[in-house]
Amino acid sequence: MLAETSLDIRTVSKTYQVNDQALDVLRNIDFTVEPGEFVSIVGASGCGKSTLLRLIIGLDTEYHGDILLDGRRIDGPGADRSIVFQEHRLFPWLTVEQNVALGLDASDAPVAIRGQSVAEHIDLVRLAGFEKAYPHQLSGGMAQRAAIARALVNRPKILLLDEPLGALDSLTRAYLQDELLRIWRQQSVTVLMVTHDVEEAVYLSDKIVVMEPRPGRIAGIVPIDLDHQRERAAAGFIAHKERVLHLLNH
Amino acid sequence: MVDQTVSEALAKPAAAAGPGRDFWRGIAVPAALVVIWSAASHLGLVDSRLLVPPERVALVPFLDADGRELWLGITASVLRMLAGFTIGILAGGALGLLMGVSRFAERGIAPSFTAVRQITLFAWIPLLTAWFGNGEAAKIVFIALSAGFPMALNTHQGLRDIPIAFVEVARVLRLSRRRLLTQVLVPSALPAIAIGIEIALINAWIGTVGAEYAMGLGRGVGAFLAEGREQFRMDIVIVGVLTLALVGFVLNTLLRAGVARLMPASGNSRR
Ligand SMILES: Nc1ncnc2c1ncn2[C@@H]1O[C@H](COP(=O)(O)OP(=O)(O)O)[C@@H](O)[C@H]1O
Ligand SMILES: [Mg+2]
């Protein structure tokens, strides 16, 4: 199955009212995520990355410009998109299995198939054996993987990730980066990921959107034309990293 | 009456588990008081009709004809309390749930609820006796009110304080209303609801004795106390007061044990 959904972000601007003052959070954000692509957004904290994801997922529908999914404007959450937040946001009173199953609540899949779907996706994130565990019994990395399973179980076309590995130690991070790549290929899902780690972005992405703050704008878009076996020490890898860093600190 | 909310109750440090050093330290003060009480009455420091020696008080519920009324009194009071408590937490819980899940209901009900809650509970007694007479119905309604207010308040608050992060997840997953209620809202509010039940129980017990004392007629610990006072039987009064404390303590201990067992494995450990 191939993801065919493209995500068009067209001159999107967003203003928050803070104490009767208009705060420009996003200005003229404009880029496209092609079907099946892995796109990263990097930028200083506070430049509106999470806000942009909230608009795309449909938690906030008040903005100027258009966010189009296959040409249709987003007007709320939908089955075609899902999100993993920086904190895993699993429900602490539900087991891994029950948490993942909630991802299917809105689907019209027959009950018989649901259990199988849940098991498959727990397998996909390599949590088999932890179905009955509660979130507090999991490590940070495992909890984040459970959150990824919950986000994928309903087979969304677009997966949004908001600094999903940000809170993890560097070993777990490196491991989960490879896991993300594997899952992305296996599920052929389109991914839009926010990260503050430039190396991570270069390692994973087809394309990096670099943002600058106050107000949040696009500083530049860097296509990563490296093959998929990436070596962090390779000259080409470092050159791409330099280009992104240069845009960040221009 | 106890009328605290979740945050206040949660701010209290957790009680130590098991009878360790804290238990013996806790029992030291009452023990010392009993010694002083005994000395004071035996040495004739206080009129023995006002302060009966402890060993006589201890025997009253067993040997004295009037004192033996205590057992039926306790039974009657506890049954009465359970009836009022059950009605109170069901009605209060339903009201709190309604205000917690529906903005519409909250806007409509919450202001009146807050206003009515300002009325001291004992001020309801004249009204209730006028409506229901001095019998069982008035007492049970009074107990239900005592339990119902803190139950409604805590349930409402627990539902209102649900972390926005969880609400967002529910929206993103587009959970059905039923799933939202049973898997997200109620479990998240459960610690607050448990505190509501605990306060409701304490209030129901206080309310039971208050109702019996103030609305006369019929059996009960409150009536037992009132009787003792009428007849100037200080031994009976002291037994009654100690019984109130003891029954309250036992009920609360039982409830806590029950709540601890009902709570899901991870219900208290949010992170
Ligand atoms: N609900 C809100 N109301 C007002 N200001 C907000 C709100 N959410 C975010 N902001 C502000 O918008 C800016 C961008 O926030 P955010 O999107 O979280 O940035 P990032 O994810 O890039 O760190 C920040 O200055 C933040 O304070
Ligand atoms: Mg952010």
C-alpha cells in the first residue's frame, strides 16, 4: 500500500491573542509534504513548530491561509492524520494494549479485526510481551513506542511527530531513530517530524524545513539527497548538516 | 462540616502505613488522658457525677440496662447512615458528573449549587422536618444532603481538572462520547471521586448523629446521647461520644481499604 496523500501548507499564518496583544506565531508558512516523504522541521524553541502541528492535526482551526490534504482544507481531527506528542500521553489507567486499542475507537473496523490490528502494531514497535503493562511500568523509550503504535493502529496516511525522541537518552534515541526509519518504510506512511536535533533531522529526512523565530517563518528548505544508508561521519552527511546549521544561525 | 476539595485533601501528607512508631506515638496522648481522667475521678478532684471513672464507663454498654441500648442504637444509626450515604453519593455523583461533562448543565446548575451549598447544613433541619416530619424520611434526606454536597463538588472538580493533554488526545483519536466518559473522564477523575466518597462518609456519619440528636424520636447513637444528657447520666454520654469517634474511625478505615482495592493498578501514579 502506498501513501498517496500530499499535505499542502499554503501561506499559513497564526496569531495568538495574549493579554489583548496580538502575538504573531507563524507567518507565511509555505511548503508541501509529498506522499510517502519523511520531512523534518527544525527551529529554535518558540518558533511555532508545535503550533503548526496543532493546526495540521486539527486541534486548532483558527488560522489564515490553507492547510490542504489532497486539496481539501482541514477542519478538525480526522482518520487520515495522527500525532505523537513529545510526552507519550498514554492514559496511565489503561494497559499498553488498551491504550493502543483506543486508536481504533473511531474506526469502523469489525471487532474481530481490531484485536489483531492492535497486536500487529504492538509487534511493529517491538512491545510484544508488554501488552498488559501499564505506562508507569515502561521506560521512556518504550512508552514513546506505545504512543507510536497508538498513532499508527488506525493506519493514518500522515503521521505527525512532535519531538518524539526529545526526552530520551542518546542511546535510546539513536536506537529509536533507526526504529522510526524501519516503521516509516514498513508502513509507507508520510511523516512530518519536529525535532531540535539537526543531526537527527539529516539522518532521517528526505527534506528539512528550517524555521526561524519571532514570528515563526521558514528560513529555508534543505532537500537531503543522500541515499538511505546514512553514515553520520560521511562528508555528504556533514555538508548537509552544515547547510541546516547555517540557516539556523544565519 | 468537612467541606474540602481535592487539592486541599491531596496536599495532606499520606498517612504512614501499618502500626509502627507513629501508631504508638499516636496512642500516647489518649492513653495519658485516660490516666489523668482516672486519677482525677478517683482522687475526687472532680465531681464523679460529671466525670465518671473510665472503668465504669467501659462497663456501661454491657452491665447497665440503659447502657445496653447502645448496641441497637449503633445498628440503627449505621443502617440509617448507609441509606442516606448511598442516596447521597449516587445523587451527588450524578449531579457532579452532569456538571463535569456538560458545559450546558454546568452553566445552568453550578451557580444554584454553589449558592445552596452556602447554607449551613443544620439550617436545613427546620425545612426538612416541615416537609417530612420528624421521622425516618427527614433524617435520611438530611444525611443524603450531608454526603451529597461534597460528593457532587469533588466529582465536578475532578472532571473539570482533567489535564488538557488527555483531552487533546481524546479529540485527536476522535473517541466516541461513551468511550470518552468511561475510558478518559471518569478514570481521570477517580482519585477526586474517591476523596469525595471519603468526605461524604465522614459527613454522613456526622449528619446521622446530628439528625438523630436534633430530630428526636427513634433509636440511634444520637438519641442515646440525648437520652443520657436528659437523665444526667454522664457515663452514658461519655460512652456515646466515644462510640461516635470509634464508629467514624472504623467506617473511614473500611472505606479506605475498599477504595484502595477498587483503584486500578496505576490510577494514582500519573505522570
Ligand atoms: N495557547 C497559546 N496561547 C498563547 N500563546 C501561545 C499558545 N501556545 C503557544 N503560544 C506561543 O506561541 C509561540 C510558539 O509556541 P510553540 O508552537 O509551542 O513553539 P515550538 O514548538 O516551536 O517551541 C511561543 O511563543 C508560545 O509562547
Ligand atoms: Mg514545541
